[in-house]
Amino acid sequence: MYLPLKIEIFEEGDVYVAVCPQLNVSSFGETVEDARVSLREAIGAFIEECQAMGTLDEVLEEAGFSRKNQDWVPRSPVVEDRIALFL
């Protein structure tokens, strides 16, 4: 199964926090690479647990993925942009 995921890594204090917004899974590490590895492990555990519970397809569909053969394809935005609000 191929599952492409977006990750973001932020520096917060003296650690790096890695987030997979599509699955709402996060982890951290002392370096960017540590955070990336830790997030990969956390996502793997999340996927395994979903498979064990029989909910993986439902979770991925709710996260916006669709199945194409044996792979999962993320939804693609029509527009991707940033805005700023002045409050």
C-alpha cells in the first residue's frame, strides 16, 4: 500500500515537533531528523492500530484520501493559498 503524506516540522523551544495534519498525528525530537523519524514511527503505529481495529479505510476516507487500485491518493486542493487577518 502506498500512502503519500504531508508532514510539517516546527521548532518549539528546544525540540522539533513534527505533525502529519492529514491524520492528526504528531511527535517530536531533539533534531529535525529525530522528529521526522519519530513521526514516521507514530504514523506507523497509528496505521497498525487502525488496521487492527478494522477502521483504516474509514479513517483515510474521512481524512480526504481515495483509493486508486491498492494505493491511497490524497485530495488535491483547487487552490492553495495563505491569508492574513488583522484583528
